[in-house]
Amino acid sequence: MPATRRKQVIAAVIGNALEWYDFVVFGFLTVIISRLFFPDDSEFLALLKTTATFGVGFFMRPVGGIVLGMFADRHGRKAALQLIMSLMTVSLLIITLAPTYAAIGIGAPLLIVLARLLQGFATGGEFAIATSFLVEVAPRGRRGFYGSLQQVGLTLAALGGALAGVLVTTLLTPEQLDSWGWRIPFALGLLIAPVAVYIRRHIEEPEEFVQAKAEMTIPLSLAQVVARNLRAVLTTFGLVICGTITYYVLLIYMPTFAQQQLGIPLAEAFTIQVIALVCLTGVIPLVAMLSDRFGRRFFLLTGAALMLACLQPLFSHAHATPGFGSLLLMQIVLCTFLGVFYGPLSTAVAEQFDTTVRSRGLSLAYNLAVMIFGGFAPFLVTFLIDFTGDPLAAAYYVMFGCGVGFLSALFVREPAHT
């Protein structure tokens, strides 16, 4: 890999991982944050308020996606990525330093909500712009592998959050954790921010984007982008429904589910997540490289079908025999199958759009799906489990997502082979 391209790829992946790290670590620490910022006589209501706050950031995702997507298509991927990084750093700072409810009362949850809204706006543009950047700098015949690094960044973010969770829940007492230890994972994100900002200042615009922009005459409006790319928007919307539900239930919500429904200590739940995420991170680029040879559709269909077939039996087994071993088995199997789906996902959705409208079209479809089906997944699963009294409600919601993903994969265009 040439030095310039290597620098571009490293910049995109590090920045992407950092931005998602802050977003997902909030989900991992939901149980603790609910006690400190949303106190309630009912533990369930406190948890519900916090999962709702986790989801409220997703209301800003479509707004951020459209605004930042337009910015990226007109002013370049580099400028947009730098702006996103700055916004995420500010939100990290707010959460890291925010006083608790006991210190300032109602101002505490309001600060957390403000930080989540800012995160939502920034991450609204991150997926589409970083994915567009990686796909556009890829050499011929390697788009699948380069695009998969976007998903690797997502899993590295979850892995980093899980490792931070293991450290603070293992090394600190419950009193220390509630007092100051919960801030450590967020503070770690602040330490990485200047490095990512420095790297992104030294990247170059993808040649594919520069050439396409030079040939573009009149920029299309958002309505025109949707009208001319309706199949691409709908196909991407369906694929992302599967991707986002699996991500936020199987990867982010699972430690909370393990503690609340299976009685597994939080430290053990985080340890299981680390192991499962290592498997997932290894499978993604391997499948992505295979998709460069055999196409994206086959692996998207295979991954969705395998998860759909195994979700209910694995959740039932984990619930019937709760413990470290049964949950570890469930997460390793599901994360392996999830890697088959995630491997070609980023590149597949990027390839549905032309270069000049890629950031806008992809941002719109991606963020609408994430806002509706992903952001409130922890809230919805928590509510469904309490309402129905059935812990397997989490599995049924993920199965719904996998079914939608399978059907959408049938309509994926394979531009790599045309």
C-alpha cells in the first residue's frame, strides 16, 4: 500500500473508531449513568430514562447526515471529516466533566442530553462520509476490503468500550465506579482526539471524488438525489435496518441484558463482549476480501440467513442455562455470523450511489434507518421485556431486523462485476 494511501486509510479508521467509541461507551455504561443522572425510585424507570437518552441523540442523526453529507459532496471529504471530529471532541468533553444529579439537579441530565444531541449530529455524517472516503481511495478490485474498514472501526469502538468497561468494573469498587470511575472511559477518548485531528489534517481528497466533482455541472437537490436513486435509497435503508439492530442489541445492549436478565456480573459480561468482538473484528475484513472476488450479495444473504436461523435457539439456551459459558457461546456464534453480514455491508451500500451524490444519498438512507430502528433499540428491548415478561423479546427484535436485511440484499446491485 503506498504511503499516501496508507495515511488516508489510517486517518479514516482511527477517526471513525474514536467517534463511535464515545457513542457506544455510553450504551455500555447505561446502568451506572442511570443511577447518577436519572435517579428514580424504580430502577426500571431510571434505566428506561437512560436508554431513552441514548436514543435521543439519534433524532439529530438525519439532520446531521443531510447537512454534513451536502457539505462533504460540495466541499470535500477531508473538510467534513475534520468538522465531525471537532464536534465529537466537544461532546466527549461535556460528558467527561458533567456534574451528577446530586450536584446540580436537573441541569445534570440536561447536559447529558445536550451532549447526546451533539454526538447524534456529528455521527449522522460519519458513516456515509468515512465510507465514501474509504471506497473512493481503494485501488481497483479492493473496494470490499477498504470499505470494510469502516465496519472494523465500528467494532474497534465497541471493543474499546468493552475493554474500558472490563477495567473499571474489575479494578474499582462499586463506590469508586459511581464516584469517578465511570468517567475514565470517556476521558480515554479525549486523549485520542488530538491524534486523530492531526492525522486528518494531513490526508488528501480521493482522486475519484476530485475527478467526479470537476465533471459535475449543476449540483442535485436532495429531492432529486432521492428521486433518481430510489432503489438505492430503499435497498440501503433495509440493509442498515439489519446492521443497526444487530449492532445496538447484540453489541451495545448485551452487557445490560446480561446483568438485568441473566444475572451475570457486569465485569463478566464485558469480558464476554471483548472476546466476541475480537472474533467479529477478525471475520469482517476476511469476508470483505472474499466479496471482492465473489460479490457482495452472496455474503449479505448468507450472514442474514444464518443469524435469523440461530437467534432464537441461542437466546433460549442462554436464558435456560444462564452463565458465562452459555452467553459466551451465543455471542461468539452470533458475532461470527454478524461478521459475514458486516464484511461487505459498507462497500455494498456505498456502491449503490454515484460518487457525486454518495454522501447525501447514503447519509439519508443510513440515518433514517438508524434513527427509527437502532437508536431506540435498547429502550424498545427494555420496554418489550418488561411489558411481555419474555426475555426473548430481544431475540425477536433482532430476528425482525435480519429478515428485513435478507429481503433487501436480494436487490443489491453488484457494480464491482459490471
